[in-house]
Amino acid sequence: MITFQSPIKLQPPSITLPDGTQIDFPLITITKLDYNIMYSNSGKFAKAKFSNLPLQLILWKGDDYDAAGQFTDTDVQSRITTILGNNPQKVLQGLFPKQA
């Protein structure tokens, strides 16, 4: 689990139904990220699925997956922290699907 020093606020994009009705979702505020790891040796990928967000983050894929080798829980947490960088709000917000 990753804990943030201050809360992060994320705005899921609204969706428009075929009849034109727009659905807006409430702001999500998080102070920590809990995650599960999914990986496939044949598909050559590992990703984190967040328990408290409808998002997934690709940790390694292709040659990077091969190079990561037998990763540990510490490796996964370090990789997530590295990908989130200095602006986890921006990175997490960017994982939401883009509205068409």
C-alpha cells in the first residue's frame, strides 16, 4: 500500500449515453493506494489494479517485463512510486479513459 502525504483528488470523466443523457461522477479523494498485481508471462506484462480506484497501471511490458525478472512486493511498490513520480495526481488522472 502507498500512502500520500496529502489527499489526492481525481475527477472521473463524465459519460454520455446514446440518448444524450450525460452522467457526471463525483470527485474521488484518496489518501492511499491499495493494489493487486496481475501478470502474464506469456503476455509479458504486469499491471497494478487499484482497489479504491477504477484504474490500472502498467508496471512492465514486453522487454521491460523480461528485464524485471522475478519481481517482489518491494519491486512492485518501488515501480508504482517511480511511475507516479512527483505528481501522482496528474499521473492517476491521466489513467482515466479520454472522453470522445
